Amino acid sequence: MVISSLFTTPAAPPLLACKSGFNQAPLPVHMRFDISKSSQLSNGRLPPLGFSCTHQDSIVALNPDSTVKPEGRVKIFSGSANFLLAQEIASYMGMELGKINIKRFADGEVYVQLQESVRGCHVFLVQPTCPPTNENLMELLIMIDACRRASARSITAIIPYFGYGRADRKTKERESIAAKLVANLITEAGANRVVSIDFHSGQAIGYFDISVDQVYGQPVILDYLVSKNIPSKDLVVVSPDVGGVARARGFAKKLSDAPLAIVDKRRQGHNISEVMNLIGDVKGKVAVLVDDMIDTAGTITNAAALLQQEGADAVYACCTHAVFSPPAVERLSSGVFQEVIITNTVPVAEHNYFSQLTVLSVANLLAETIWHIHSDGSISGMFK
């Protein structure tokens, strides 16, 4: 599969040359130099290529007629996991997606070939490790390896959804901490930096031995909720489990400092949960359930049913990552939710759309993050 885009890239301005290590331009591509006795230095040597000599022993500047490569070019490539999001990011930045050939051999092996030069470029690879998780993860690793072998100046993996993020701790004997393993794989493949949206837990950032930037999807969802003009006195933010209290508290503070409620549940197994109790008052209020992801939707649907039993007027579900493993769609569209608000970090298949679903784009957040990284700006400053 050949992945490309229809947008155009604005020309980058040339950089001036200087003798210090900062903003120093590469050697010119086209160089004109007249080798003659008049241009030799007093020690008998010729001046460096690309320089013009105005008088003996004096090198003053790069040849103004030479073409200098601009330093710090940015290129964005997309994997096959979420091509539409990558297109939106490139469009927001006024750029064109890089050309890349990704295909599968008959035995399932992944083949990646960059179809344009990335030598000396700052490369950003957009590839969430969403289902099929192992396929997309391996594709990301091979994309990183291809860029490293093509002499990219730096490689940043834009992973909107970080798969294996839930395996971030050891709760039972002889368990694997797969989040750490995946972090090691990405690092060893050759990535210099990772950008992701809403890690399942903050400790996953510490598993990487390279720079990691966490982008928050809350601003996109908050802006949408504010546009609905729900009176702040009627709102209550609800965490569907105890582990998400910090996330829900931060969300409530930004949503007119709304009150907070917590659903206490006891998990009986993976993807199986049982709601036990509600901490807080939701009677007569619009309840906003906040979580980082929806997989099978068991936790958030059971929480919504409890909120309705406790007298909530309406229940909204808000999450960043919509994994939507079966039977998630059936549960979410069963009528317990007024609206299910998600972002496009994970592509939603056409057959998984339902009438209560609203999908918001995080392309602007990721595009701004890319510019801040390239210009050495603050990422946290974007969310203040």
C-alpha cells in the first residue's frame, strides 16, 4: 500500500551560515570554485569548498550563488493504523504526508520502504498501536527502523493510543509488565522521542529511556461539552472506578469546578466488572462519566446504569480512546447514555457508529505538539 497525501508543503527559508555550532547550515549542494594561484592561501593550501576568497588568507562567507540546504526539515509519515488522522495533522500544518510503501507478504510479514529521502530530517511517524495491536506495533517498529537506516536526524513516534498501556504493573504472581517491554522495543528500534495521548497511567512514561510527551485529550472534549450550554449547577463528573479519580477530578475542575462522584466496583476478571456502590450525589443532575478508554464498555455501562438508578437525569460518557471491542457497541447503544463522546485517536469502523456517538478530532492537538517539539517549545504550556 502506498500512503501519501494531497496537500502541499510550504518552502522552508534558507538558513545563514555561522562558525558556531548553532543554526549552522550544511555544506552547499552546488559549489563553484576556481582553482588558481590567486585563490591559494599563504600556506599553499586551497580554501575549503563552498567559500570564496576575496584576498589572500581571508575567508569571509559562503558563496552567495550556492544553494544551501535548509536545516531542520520536518516530514510526517503515516502508518496504516489511522491514516485519516495523519492526513488531518498534515493538513492542519499545511504539509504533505511523506510517501511510504507499506505492504504485507503472503506469510504476514510487514514490508516498509520510504519513497523519499529523510536524510537530515526531523521525522514524525503517526501510528497508534490499536487493534490489531500486534500488527500495528510491528509496523511502527519497522517504520522507525527504516527511518533510522535512512539517516533521519531525529525520529518521533506519534502514538495517539498506546497499546499494552494497561499492563503497566504487576498485580499477580508471574505476570508480565508488557508496557515496559513495548517501551523497550520502541527505544531499541531507534525512536528518539514518543508522543502519546492520555496514557492509561502516568507511570508508563517512566518505562521509556527516551523523551516522552503526554498530550491530553481533555481540552477537545471540554470544549465540546461547554458548547452544549449545560448549567454548571446541574453537572456532576463521575469516575467509573477508583483508579480514575485523579483524571475525573482534573476534568471536574476545568468544567466549572463541578462536583465529583465515584463509582466503586469490584473487578472479577479481565473485561468483567461488577458495580458495588456510588460515592457522591447525582440525583437530578447531568452525570458526565470520564475515562481514558472504552474497550468492551462493561465498566462504563454498568456505572451508567447505577447512575440512572440513583436518579441522574442524563448520563454522558466521555473517553479519549474508543477501542470498542465486542460487545461494546451493543452496550453503548442500549439507551443508558444520552451521548457517547470520543476522540479519533483510534479509528472507528463504519459498522461501529451509532446514533448517540460523537467523534471529536485531536489532529490540531497533535499538529501543535509537532510544531512545539520542532521549535523546542513547551508542551505543558499548551494546556495551561
